[in-house]
Amino acid sequence: MNNLITTLEIIRYVSAIALCMALGALVIYGLYRNIKETAEDTVREELERAVREAGRPIVKVEIQTKGKW
């Protein structure tokens, strides 16, 4: 009987450790997805800004002066 109780206690502890590891993995995955989505949003915004700026015409105005009057 004692042997059965010991075995059940070991199974309970191993199950608790496995549950904690699974929860930890879930938290890490959630953080990874959050960081990835944030990075994707940032890259998308930078690309959209670059495309908008590339579409603008560039006007360069130069004023030349010819000596003193």
C-alpha cells in the first residue's frame, strides 16, 4: 500500500512540473507572437512611409548670384 501511495505522489509531482512547463511555454509563445506582430507592424509602417516619400517629386531650387551690382 505504501508503494502505491509513493507512486501516486511521484506521478502528481511530475504532472505538476509538466503543467508548469506547459504554462511557461505558453507564456513564452505569447510573448514571441506579441514581439513578432509589433515588429511586423513597425516594418509595414516604415515601408508605407518609404513608399509615400519615394512617390513625392523632388524639387531642387538653386539661386545663382552674379557678383555685386
